[in-house]
Amino acid sequence: MSVKMTAALLLMHLSIFFGSGTGGKVLVWPVEFSHWLNLRTILDELVKKDHEVTVLIPSVSFSYEVENTSTIKYEMYPASYSMADIEELFEDDFRKSIYELPKQSFFGYFLMMQEMFLIDSDYSESLCKDVVFNKEIMTKLQNSSFDVILADPFIPCGDLLAEILKIPFVYSLRFFPGSTYEKYSGGLPLPPSYVPVALSELSDRMTFMERVKNVIYTLCFDFWFQTFNEKRWNQFYTEVLGKPTTLTETMAKADIWLIRTYWDLEFPHPVLPNFEFVGGLHCRPAKPLPKEIEDFVQSSGEHGVVVFTLGSMIGNLTEERANVIAAGLAQIPQKVLWRFEGKKPETLGSNTRLYKWIPQNDLLGHPKTRAFVTHGGTNGIYEAIYHGIPVVGIPLFADQYDNIVHLKTKGAAIRLDFLTMSSTDLVTALKTVTNDPSYKENAMRLSRIHHDQPVKPLDRAVFWIEYVMRHKGAKHLRVAAHDLNWVQYHSLDVLGFLLACVASVLFVLTKSCLFCCQKFTKAGRKKKGE
């Protein structure tokens, strides 16, 4: 064989080995807003590693912007609802969550929340049906030979698609109310004696009455509260798969659970081999600020700046609340960068500048930033932890209350109530976190914990997705608890059997004693008679 021929064959083998075919094919079932921002970070990293990523998105949405230059592929399916429909749905959810839910009684809170979730369940179901019953889309997905599905279980369907396409799937989530997903579908043991239930606003160091509250929350979530219309979802899944099945059963087949938190924020609790905690995977070192913002920050002098945002989901506040906040910010010595889209507050101070968008991560990483006023979304909280910035938390809904409670328990935050706080409350909180060195020290301690990891969170998330692709799943990491019913899991059948055994022994012993007593009594009487 000639040298040229040998060289040609060698190059061909090398091109096969190192070619694009070495990457996997990932199908993504996303959720909007902050969920998408976090998931997008993982997808960008997967693309860098030569994986082909396809995201299923509806034709009507808030968050998904299809970029012509993006290396991520978007498969758009026709939505059965209009933009007006989802605007009304989300606006109603936000209004109730922020202004009505906090005013409810204990049981009124659960009733209203369940009503909201059941309405959201209809929206989620319509999204799933728009894909599953679209023959053109499903045929295209079947022919694409995906290796794995990456899904956010906040809206079910990724698990159903994985079942239809017969491929493994990975979940990415923060938590769900009552931790029902993690506990029942994931099999995660969460003892209520020291693991606070999601939305309970408790720490892991509970008093007796707090443990009572935690158990009541657990019972409500376990036996009464429904995050979805389970009966309808079970019927829907059964219809699609052509065999009896349930939502919980299908979700339980997840190979890996990527939890968007870590032990810097989370309270310690038992975990399983297929649960990986990857909080802060989106965080990164600060980049230089745009000149106009940098000039404003530098003008703050020795006092520094405060960063204020209530997240991407909340565009407007009531004028009354906006004016209360603006009046408080006007009284602090720091300059303030406030992400705000509503009508300019009348009480806005000269030290405060409004922005429709701010480079939040880069501002939190700036040496002149002294505090972060936030609603407590997980993404923002982790950017504060990453850069070691103390927090004033004003939670509005969902996981935000628990996030702020966790930071407050760890000494890095002060919590305020959005509906009842006054301007004075805001001023006092900001002066406390900026002047009391313990808040900065605790924030830096959490930052050191976050950075002191053998592998970066983003790398871990990508590794486990690739792991599932390499091994065609990760069923060897799933506990046998998935094969047990509730009675078997809690060993109630075993306890019942042992109690029956003890009762039987006691019964036999009692009968034997009575028999012996009667025999001796008769014998005694017989002797006396003789």
C-alpha cells in the first residue's frame, strides 16, 4: 500500500473518531421565565461539547426568543391558546400570589393555592397535548433518534415524551410544593422532623410547635393538596400510552434529578445516588459594566451602590408600593440601581436610577456593591452567594419565601414583607446589612462554601446528562423504593405482622395461664372435698 493511501485511510479514521458524530442528540422540554434562563446555561454548554440540542417551544410564549445565529435548534409547535390567554393566566397568578395569598388564613391559603395550580394544570395539559397529538411533530421526533430528554417537571410532558420515544430523561428543577415530585416520584426521603416542607418558611432547627406545623403541612401536601389535576393527567397519559399509567409513575422513571440548589443555601438532608445538586450553575465572574452604568456606580464614592430588582416576571408594582420603596431608597447614602418598568414613582430620590434591564451578575460582582434587594428568586440568590453580597429579601411568591428564610437563617439576609413594609423598614434593613459586618462576613462564608467544590456545578450537570447518554439511562442508580407501595415503604405491613405475632403469643400465653389457673382451682376444690 502506498504512503499516500495509508495517509488517506488514517485521516479518514481520525475524521470518523473526532467528527461531529461523537456528540449526542438532546431533546429539551423547557419552562418559561427564570426556569428557562437556568436551563439555557446548560444547553449552551452542551452545544460547546458538540451535542445537538433541540428545544420544543410553543408558537406563543414570553421567554423563548429564537435566534438566527443560535446553535440551538428550536422545534416550534402550534399552540392552542393565544398570547392574550397566557397574559391573563400569568397576570392573575401574580396578582393572587402577591396581593391575595398572604392575606389568607391557613386553610384559605391552601384552598386558593390549589385553585391556582389546577388552573395552571389546564394550561400545562394543553401544552402537552399540542405536542403529543401533533402527528407531524411526533413523527419528526420519532425519526430524530434522540439520546436523552432534558425536562423541567414544573410542567409535565417531558416524561411522557421519553416514554413514547423510548429514551431516558433527566429532570432539572428547584423543588415543587410539598416536595411531592422529589419525595414520591424521586423517592427522596424527607423526614418532617428536621426537613422543612417546601413553602413552610421553616428552618431545619424547629421548635416543637414548628414541627407540629411542619407535620400538618406534610399531611396537607401528601393527602389533600394537588399540584395538578391528577385524575385528568392519569386519564390523558393512559390514553396516549394505551395502557393504565399515572403521572407520578411516569415521572418516577427519571434517570437523574438535577436540583438547582446546593449545600451553601440548602439545609442538609438525605439524598439518593441519582440526585445531583447543581445550584449556581449559571453564575460566572463579573464582566466590565457598560460605560453609562459604570460611571453611575463610580459616582457613589465610598458608600457604594445597592442593586434592586424584583425579577423578570414582575414588570409593574402598584403606585402605592412603588412610592413606599422609592421613598425608602431615597434615604440611604448609597446610589441605587433599580430594575423597574412601571410609572416613575413620585418619591424617587436623586440617588436612585431606574433601568428596564440591568447586568445583575456583573453588578453583584462589582467591588462597590454593598447590598442586593431582591424578591428571592433562586437565580438571583445564587448570584449573591457567588459574589458574597448580603441580601434584603422581599419575597413575592413560590420558592422565594423559602430562599430568603434559608439565607436569613444562615445570617446573610434580612426579610421584609412586601405588603406591610414601610419606607422606614426598608431603610432600617438596608442600613443593617451594610453597616453590620456580620452580614457581609456570612455572605462571604457562603460564597467560599459555594466556590469550594471539586467540580463546578455546570460541569456536574453536563456530566450527568452525558452519563445518561453514554449508559442509555441510569436505572442502576434508582432506589428500590420505586417498586414499593406506601404501606410497604413505611413497613406498615411488617409492623402489622409483628403486632399480630405479639398479639398471638400474648393470646396463647393468656389462654394457657387461664387454663392452668382453672385446672389448679379445680384440683384444689377436689382435695378439699375429699
